[in-house]
Amino acid sequence: MEIEKLLRDSWGIFQKNIVAFIIGTLIAIIGSILIVTIAPLFYGVTYMAAKAIRGETVEIGDVFAGFKVPGAFVQSWVVGIIYLALMVAGSMLLGRVGGIVGILMIYALPLLVIKGYKGADALRENFELIQKYPTDTVIVFLVFFALNLIGSLIMIGALITIPLSQIGYTLTAKNLADSGQPVAYIEG
């Protein structure tokens, strides 16, 4: 696993679209107050990441892709409900550290976006990738989990770390799913 390269590539992609990512993430965070919008707005942040990875210009309005892409609203909620169920179960079983159960969904939203899957298909491939690449998955999860933890402690830092993490997760999911090679990341 070339985690340094993943971080460099993720940062480079983020920097090319920094304003759109920060404002889009802010919209997703604020919009999530209306609970029904959480899943499609974070689908939108992941959509922004996938678009940036392809070298396309990211626009602030891309955060609303979960409402525009046919079927994305429902499919993002399929993934979101499973994610929430795992988080609740993990918290009940493991207490405060139960949030780490989020690792079980690391690739689901990126696969939903980059492959245009239905929720069940994204979940199936997500679990297959985790089983095939458990060490890489744990490393990527822990690195971005730590970044998001630091970002949330700094308050506005999450506006940087959330999209940076989505870029990293999406890059990893794309590379593992497309080529099966956990070490080669897209050049930024």
C-alpha cells in the first residue's frame, strides 16, 4: 500500500477544486439537518470526488447529484440505512469505539457513484473488496479516520477532511475494483 501516494494524489485532486469541495461539503453538512437529505448530499460529495478523479471540473452544484442522478436518492439511502444500522449495532456492542464499524462500508458509497450500482450491488462489491484487501482497507480507513477526527476537532477542518477522505476512499475503491491492484493510484 502506497499510502503516501494516495494522500498526495487525494490532496492534489482536492486542491484543484478546493472552493467547490469546501462549499459543497458545507452545503452537505448544513443540509443534513433535514435528515432525509443526509444520504443524497453525501452521495453528492462522493460524486464530486469521482468527477475530480476523472479530471473533470467540479462544480458546487454537483453536491446535489444525489437528487439529480436517476435512482441515486433511493440507492444512497439503501447504503445509508445499512451504514447507520452497522454504526448503531457497533456502538451498542462496542460502546464508544463502535464507530469503527464504519470500516465495513468504506467502499460502498464510492462504488455506488463510480459504477452506477444499485445499493445492494455496491454493498456486495464493498464486502468483496474488504475481504480481498483487508490490510489495505484497514490502513486507508485508519488514515482517513484520523484525518477526519483531527478535522472535526478543529471545527472548520472537517470542510477539508471530509472531501479529502471521500477522494481517498473513491480513489482506493476505483483502483481496487478496476484493476485489483492495491498499490497503483491514479496520477493527479
